[in-house]
Amino acid sequence: MEQRLLEREDERSVRGCCGDVTAEARRLGYLAGPMVGVSLSQYMIQVTSSMIVGHLGDLALSSSAIATSLSGVTGFSLLLGMASGLDTLCGQAYGARQYQMVGIHTNSAILSLILVTLPISLLWVSMGKLLSLIGQDPQISHEAGKYIVWMIPGLFAFAITQPLMKFLQSQSLILPMLLSSLAAICVHIPLCWAMVFKTGLGNIGAALSISISYWINVLILVLYIKYSDSCREARVPPSMADFKGINEFLKLAIPSAVMICLEWWSFELLVLLSGFLPNPRLETSVLSIWYLTSIAMLYNIPYGLGCAASTRISNELGAGNPEGAHLAFRVVISITIMEALVVSVTIFGLRRVIGYAYSNEDEVIDYVREMVPLVSISVITDSCQGVLSGVARGCGWQHIGAYINLAAFYLAGIPIAVVLAFLLHIGGKGLWIGILSGAVIQSSLLGVVAIFTNWQKQAVLARKRTLEERSLLQRSGKGKELVD
């Protein structure tokens, strides 16, 4: 009789464990699925612009490609990285039911990002002249300079959009973000075509259409946040507390930006270095095919999972539930490994046909096929690091991620790439092996940190952070009523 009772207790325990895992997987899927759509829609705005501009000729295509790359390196990556600090602040505040602090952190982030955008805009205004000074073709420099200047309005829109999206993401309000992003891309495609071919603006029309589409996204998000009952508790009008919250925001925003930018810049440097190889046209074409299109597009999947992980973990830690945060980590890692293996095997299975999607030249097609094994491994490492970076943002240890990325890519990955490509003459494969080595080191170190994370301690730190935020509100003169 006693043995049967023990067996029944074990069965209940197993069912309870499986039920918790299933429920957590559903929560993560509810967040990750739409976030993939959001990320992909935003990515496609610039991709479709480049595709449309490509029909204007080589000069328009090359100048817009350079401008798009430079805008990402000098502007969008920085703003995206800084806004990621809200993954910790807004997520933990919402989990702790400090709803007003979610709004204050968002306002502080928008203020900070707009201020950062001002010097970036000055840099973009001078971009054409700077490109000429470093030896770029004068015509390409001039056209790239014009293109990036007309993207400046979009930069300001991006500085507002990202905090608003983090505001909604922290509350698991993903559907409005998805609808606004889909609306923006649906408007953008015909708008870009019309402005490029019907107005006579050429490539300037493509840049301007990007800015308009970004502002459409801002307008939709602002209207939703202002009038939706779902945002009522976290919606906060501008106040002096926003200025006082800038310091708290920057403590996490700066390491978040460093963590994301170091990785982003390392891959841009990979494509740049390929231009110095013996056959630069072939090497740059193939690396651009894999990195700027395929890898960048596939990365939207782990990025969505990473956003889901950061939201779930930050909410649970803010609520003082370390077990829930740990469960979210275990489940999302399991999902990520399965996703990465499926995508990696699929790419490897399509290795003989992928090249035809980008080129009709046999040399390019053969080289694309030769790179497939390395790309398949990269998909796995990128998936792991994308999700582990989300875990880092949810816990608030972005500074550790920044140190790891610095060591992985700039002390190991890039030096290895340079040695293999230029000293051992392995070419583009050497560059990719080097950056892949950095990605393996990065994923391994992030994984070790996450596995050995003391979740109880992280919950205590999250609680301490929310108490400090309560004190900030009281000092700002808003009183206890905002946090009670």
C-alpha cells in the first residue's frame, strides 16, 4: 500500500513537472513567434529598399549598400543596443508590479536615445565627405552621403520605436508590435517603389521611404499605448522623474550597447576584410550572400526567442520567483537547440541549390556550396548566443556579455580570421573560420555563465533594483501612490 502511494506521488510529480515545462514552452512560443515576425518585418524594410534601388544601376546599388551598412554600424546598432537595457529595467519592474516605473524607464530611454541621435546625425551629414577622404570612389561617396542624410529622420523614429517596443514587450503585449511592423512593411513596399520610380527621386526616394515607414510604426505604437486599456497602468506622462531615471537607464544601456555593437561590428569587419583578398569580387559576393542575407535573416528566429527569454526571465526575477526564471532558461535553451539543429540540417541538405538563388555564375554557386558546412555550424552558434544574450538582458548582466564579446571576437575571432585568411592564404573560408571561432567562444562562455547563475541571487538583485526605483519615485515628488 505504501509503495503504491509513493508511486502515485512520483507520477503526480512527473505530471506536474511536465505541465510546468509545457506551460512555459507555450508562454515562450506566444512571445517568440510574433517577435520573429516583428524583427523580420523591420529587417525587410531596408532589404526591400536595397532590392528596389538595385534596378537603378550599379552606382545606386553600391552607394545604397554602403550607406545601409554604415547606418547600421554607426547608428541603428547603437540605438538597438542601448534600448536593450530596458529588457532588464522594464521587465523586472513589471514583474515586481511597479507598473509606473515601466513607463518612467521608457520615457527616460526615449529621452536618452534622442540625445544620442543628435551627434550621430551630425556624423551622417558628413558621411559623404568622410568616405571621399578615406579613398572611396567620389561618385559612390556622394550618392552614399545623400542616401544616409535622408535616413536621418528614420534614425529619430528608430530612437522612439525601440523603447516603445521594449515597453510593450516587457508586458507581453506582442500582438500590437507585430501588427504595427506588418503595417509599416506593407506601406513601405509600394511607397518605396513609387518614390524611387515615379517621383524621380531615385535612391533618395528609397531612403526617404524608410524614414516615412519608421515614423508610421511610431505613430501606430503611440496611438495604441495612448488609448489601449492594456497600457493604462504603465502609461506615464513626461515628468522630471524621466530625467532622474536617465542615470539608471544608462547603467544598463551602455553595456547593452557595447555587447550588441561589438558582435555586430565584428561581422561587418568580416565583409570589409574580404575586399582585401586576392579575388575580392568573388569573396565579398559570397560572404555578403551568406552574412548580409541568409545569416542575418535566419538570426531573426533566435533573436525572437532571446526576446521571449529576456521577458520571461526578467518578469519572474522581478516577481521574486527564481525557480520560474530558471525554468524559463531551461525550456528556452531546449527549444533553441532543436530549432538550430533543424535549420542547420536544412541548410546543409540544400547546399547544392542555395547558390542558384543568388547568382547564375558557376564560380559563385560552387563557392557558396563549399561554405555551407561552416554556415551550418554558424547557425547553431548564432542561435545559442542570440538566446543566451536574451538571458543576459533578462538577468541584467550585460556588462559580463560585453566583456565576453570583446574577448571572443576581438582577442580571438578576428585575429584568427586575419591569420588564416592573409598569412595562411585560406581566403574567405579563413575569415569565416576565424569569426566562427569567436562565436563558439562567445556562446560557450555565455553558456557557462548562464548555467552557473545563482537564480536566487538574481532575484534578490532584481528586488533591490525595484526598491531603488521606488526611492527614485519618492524623491521625484510623485509620492508613494505611483508604486502602491
